[in-house]
Amino acid sequence: MASIHVDGKVYEVNGADNLLHACLSLGLDIPYFCWHPAMDSIGACRQCAVKQYKDKDDTQGKLVMSCMTPATDNSWISIADEEAKKFRSEVVEWLMTYHPHDCPVCEEGGHCHLQDVTVMTGHNRRRYDFRKRTHRNQYLGPFVAHEMNRCINCYRCVRFYNDYAGGTDLGVFGSNNNLYFGRHEEGVLESPFAGNLTEVCPTGVFTDQTHSDRYTRKWDMQFAPSVCHQCAMGCNTSPGERYGEIRRIENRYNGELNRYFLCDRGRFGYGYVNRTDRPRQPEWKSDLKSEQTDEAVILDVDPALDRGADLLRSAKRLIGIGSPRASLESNHQLIKLVGRDSFSNGIAAPELACLERMAELEVSCGLPIPTLREVEAHDAVLVLGEDTMHSAARLALAIRQAVLARRDALAEERGIPVWNAEAVKTLAQDSRHPLYIAYPRATELDDISAGSWQLAPEDIARLGFAIAHAIDGNAPEVTGLDATLAAAAQTVAEQLMAADKPLVISGGSLESTQVLDAAGSIARALSRRTKRAGLMFMRREANSTGLTMLGGRPLEWALDEITEGRADALVVLENDLYTRLPAARVGAALEAVSTLVVLDHQRTRTWQQANLGLSAASFAEADGTVVSLEGRAQRFFQVFDPRFLRPEWRIHESWRWLHALRASLVRHEGSTLSLDEATEACVRDYPALGDIIAAAPGAEHRIEGVKLARAPHRYSGRTSLRANLSVSEPRVPQDPDTPFNFSMEGYSGFDQPRKEIPFAWAPGWNSHQAWNKFTDEVGGHLRDGDPGARLVAPRPGAYGYASDIPKAFEQRQNHWQLLVLPRLFGGEETSNRAAPIEERAEAPSIGLSQDDAAQLGLEQNAVLTLVTDTARLTLQLRCDQCLPSGLVSVPAGLSGDFRSGEWARLDVAGPEKRETRE
């Protein structure tokens, strides 16, 4: 620690920080542009100048850039010094000479870091009367809009995009103050983290294109603390709503998880919430066999519940099918409706076997699950059977920081401050912590890895078991291992043992329990040497971890119960069965069922066949709890009440529909359920989930005696929102389920610590930089602790090494082993329905090794048909130079007709059959 004197006051700060970081952590305001807490200092903008004195007797002092000056003990500085204030004001004036006078029409207006600093420095008059330099803008894809004329040359964009996120297609061109930040030519930004430019940029150069399409000022949007539902990572988000639509999603700071950044699927994949074709009212069809939506009858809530209760009351036996994209509360209410013995979790058996194995290994291998923040502190990483960029992109970004953190260690050895970004980068060059990846095809992290191997799942498992044996001789030996893989296993084992904090990552993407067992064996071998190692398993969907804790049988069992006549009624919760199992099998079951009730917020193929469809709420209209892949239970809150603007809508949380349906079934009229009651009921039946109550404050929580505001205090036009319905403004919707108001009334400050923060705002900071006011230190944790409650921890006990070591992969004549591989854009069920994601996704293709394609006489983009026992798929061929021979790959998200591990044959197809499915 160090003592610094700021304008006559003494403060204790971390002596390893620079003055800017230290002062901002103290809550003091110093304007800045180029500095970012995740990217440290380069001293480019000169905006953060302060006066520094040699000692208390020095009256002259000198101007220094606080971001480039260490916070050494007994430092004396002044922020309020007149010379420093004048210099900072002049810096803004220099920067504004080429900045347009377009704040009223700029999409960053009212949410702009440049505006914050301009006001803070007192610059309020333009003296520059000459022609401004102008640039042409570029098309950068469906996510990010470009307006180069607003640039102030802070370099933040390229530092994040290239240095932090590893992008290669965004650069800076020109010299001096005539610079251009963009691509060498127009085109889609390739990085899956490009959307973060909209928050990294302190001006309006890079803005959210999806927000531009339905633009609303920040102060006119209503927000709520939410959790990303597009993968299992659990990143925290702040969705903003206006006129009953989600207009944008912003990053919500969580010091243990995403901190400042989101992936593009999480940021831009919300479009399914706004689809005009989504069901917003209950629909009734007496003829189950009809799929024509125009035959459906729209019902109100009570008639829908009555008809649903009549259907279920007459059923011989009722089966419930849950969903890993639905909340714990919703799945639990379905269990209460149908009973545990009649509940399927809606997950196909191979995936469920992997989920259950992962849950078992996480508590038995002796290693904790690291948070994303902790991942960045690991100094050796092994990824076994996962492409983290496509299965959990935000984790891939954290792995990149862990690998590059070697430069910080080198800097500390030489006495270079780790916040001196360019000095540290120059020193490190290509020095990195070791990263090893074993996966069937090349991954985006291969270029920074110390070694990567493209292998079949069986060979990936064999490599993992060999690594475990090299670490601990008590682990089973792998016989007949290829010499190259044996040498690789020894190298990886040595690096993991030499590391202070090794990390093992695996997951269920390949649907191989043997790969999981191999990862578990490595973790167990490491746990016998150190407790500083970590183990992490990837899941596919937002609540896969939580649903596994609730139990339930696989989806195949539920369909068999129907087709074999042991049940005649189904209730399906937020799950399109056609995305999980072959269409023929699902169709046969739905053909045989007498009653089908579906709850969903999307008009899926399963919904189309329902007798009764109940219009469920998406994350934007619902409250609930999900559990992330690290076992963190987190609450997401309703962003808006859909009935306030659209009284005809009948959208309710699935748990509320199911409770009401059960009440109607047993004729308990008037029975209601609150969010707190639904959560507590879940805990009573599943004590292992007891800590989910502590994941967020209950409905009675107050700060300074008032509820929390969902909208900024400048929220305007509330009366005109409903002017098309009535000129009289009704009472704002009441929210008895949460501690939030559906309005700007309530607490919205930063001085009282809190975890659940709908939006970041502080006096003088309307931009994202306001998050600094809510943390214990800049880049640290929220002052009241980060949201969520951890449910999973290793438990003491013996763990025996797995012994089911597979044989080496063997090719088959005229057959290929199929792999359904995850993909970031286009591989997830709900975000697939968002137009920008559809535009960004690459056209699906069939992947085949270069050698196999040559043997078949096929070239790139040839039309090829993949044939399995249950389906056919015709797409263009993608010749993959890294995919092993004997394997064929297709991207996830096409249908449930294909599963990893099954064998397929290939037929050459005519061009007229391109992109057909049977």
C-alpha cells in the first residue's frame, strides 16, 4: 500500500497502480480517453493530466499524465490545480477540432464518454471555424455501424480488437492526426467480440447497428439486471426496452464473470424477443394433426387454463418435458404438475449422459471450478475436446488473457509496471503461458497455443488418459499409443506439473463421456499435487447445469412412453423437440399423443402441433433463476410489463402458467404464486439448491426505504407511450415479485452498495465508464459483492481413475464418423431467430478432410449428401485441411436428425438438391 496526497487529503492506495487508476478507485474524477481498466495505459490522449509535486513544500510542480505515473508512496498531486484544469480543457478543444457538431443526432448522445469529459473539463464553446476533415464510412457487418468522422484518435478500438481480443482485420491507417480506424476494405468484422467496440469507443465511431434500426436514447429505455441466455457462461447483461421491444443489450459489470466484455451472440442475439410472429396469446387447436396456424383460436387466460385443465384431467397419464433454456422455477413447476416419475428434462440421452458425468466429476475430482476472472490467472491451460470460441466464446477471451499474462510476469521480474501496456507488450513479444488444445478441427486459439492436435474423439480421450498417467503413475496406462501422441502427452504433463495454477477444460460438444473421463483423470492427477489447479466443463444451454440438478429422464424415454401407449398427454416447456431428436421419431410420438400442451415464446415446429399453446415469457418479460456452467445461480429480472403497452398480450412466465394450470386442474380457483414463493418451493423440494435464494434480493428488498428504479431519472414521454390507446396516463405497472419499479421512481444511485444494477449511471458519468463508481476498485468487484451464488464445490472423498480407455479411432470403408460441431453464430436455438445473427452466420456446409475429398474426386463447394440411418442432408462441401480422415462434420443448429458419433455415408448430389433435408 502507498499513501498519496490529493488536493490536501491523504489516501491509502495500491502502490502497484498508476495515479489515474488509484484516483478513480477512490471515487475521484479525472477525465480520460485512451486508458481502459482492461487494457491499461498508453498515454495517447493526454487528457488525464494532473499537477504533481516533489513534496509538500513544492509550490510549482509539473504536469504529468496520471495514467503513466505510478502511485508511489508519499506522492503529492492536485487534480483541481488551475494549470491542470486548463490543460485538460485545451486537450478536449484540440480533440474537438475535427469532431462534428452532431450530438443531437449522434446515437451516443446522452450515453457518450466524450460528452462526459467535455462537460467535466468545462469546454463549452467552439473556436475552430475552419473546414473539418471528413472520412467515408465503411460497412462493417450487421452488428456494428461506422461513423469515422467522430473519431478522436484514442486508439482504444484497435487496442481492444487486436491486442486484447486477437482480431486481425481492424487497423489504423495514416499518420499524425489524420488517421483512419477501420478495415483495409469494407466487409464484416471477423472477430466474435466486435460488438464490444460500441462500448470501448468513447465517441460514436462504432455504434450498435441493431439499436440503430430501432433507435431510442438511453434515458428513454427501461432496463433490468439480466443474464445472457445464449450459452451456459452466464454473462451479466442490461437489456434496454422501449415500446415493448428490446432495443439493445449492454454489458452489465460482474467482477467474477464478464466484467467489461460480451461476445457478439450474447450482445446481438436478442432479436427473437421482438419477432412479430412469436406467440403472445394462448392458442387453441382442437385438431392436433393440423399444423396450419390460421386454424388456431385465440383465447384469454382463464378460458385457456380451463381448456388445458379439461384436457389434462381426461388424460390417462401425463408426461412433462422440461428444458435447459427454461428457468429452475419453470422446470420445478412442471415437475409439481406431472410428478417426478413422469418428468423428462427434455435433453437427448447422449447429451444427458455427458451432463451427468460432468456434474459427478466436478464434485469428485478435487479441483474447484474457476470463475472467468480466475481463468485469466491460470498459467497453463489444456482444452480437451472443446472449441471454446464456439461453445462459450467469453471463456475463449478469458483463456486468451491467461495465455498472454506471461508478459505481466516478465514485466514484474524486470520492475516494469504491468499497467505500462506498450512497454510490457514490447518486452513480451511472443512469450506466452502454455495452451494446449485437442479437438477434431482447427480452433481460433490455435495461433497462440503451444501445441494443438486435430484428432477423433477416441484419440482425444486416449491423449487425455496418457497425460493423466504421465502426471500420476497410478492412473491407467494407455497401451498402443502412437509415438507422436505419447511424446505430446509427456510434454503437456510436464507443463501442467510445472505450472503454479494449471487449468483443465473439457465439455460435452463431442458427446463423448470418455473424453470427459480423461479430463477428470487429469484433474484428479493434478489435485494430488496441488489445490491451485482448476477444472471446467462446457455445457450447451443457459440452464443445462441447473436442470441436471433437478434430475429427470432423457427425452427418448418420454417419447417412448407415448408411442408405446403408457401415456397419452404431453406438456412441453420451452423446448422444440425437433431440434433434439430425429424428426421421424418426434413426429411419431406427437402423432400418437392425444393431448399436447406447449409453453413457449417462439412459434416452433413443436408449438405448431399443440392442442393448446400457452404464450410464455422470454427472458425480457420474465423473472427466474438459471445456473451457469461454473455452478453459479443467478436471477434474471423482467425488463418490462408487456401488457402495459399491449393490453391484448397475454404473456406470462412459464412457472406462473404451470402453477395456474395445476391450480385449475385441482380446482383451486384464485391460487397465485410470486417469484419468491416459486423459488422457495423449488428449494423445499431440492435442498441442494438452497443457496439460489441468496442469488438475488427478494421482493421486500429496499434501499433508503424505496424500491429500485428500472429507468434512468431522465426517462421521458411516459404519457405519450400509450397515446394511441388513451390520452390519460394510467398508473405504471406494479411489480410485486421483485425489488424493482417499472419506472424511474426509486433508488438509482451508486453511493449505496448493491448487486442488482439495471443500468450504470453516476453524476457526471452517463457513459459505460459509470461502472467505475459501483466497484470497490476500478476493475475489481461490485462493492456489495458480485451477483449470484455458487452451488457447486468439490467434496472430500476418494476418486478412482476411470479405466474405460477407448481403442484408437479406426476408419471404416465408405463410412465416416459424424461430428456435430458447435458454432457461435447459427448454432443456438433462440439466437438463430435473430435477423443479425442469421446474416452473420456462415452458410452451413459438410466438412471433410482434404485427403478424403480427393479420394472421392470432390473439390471445394461440391454438392454432397450426407446419409445416416434416419436422415439425409445435402450441402456444399468444405474441404478441411485439419480434420482427420474418416470424420465428417456438420454444424450445430440445423436439426435434431444428426448426432455426434453415428456413422454416415456420403453421396455426390446434383446442384438442384443443394441445402435440402429429409
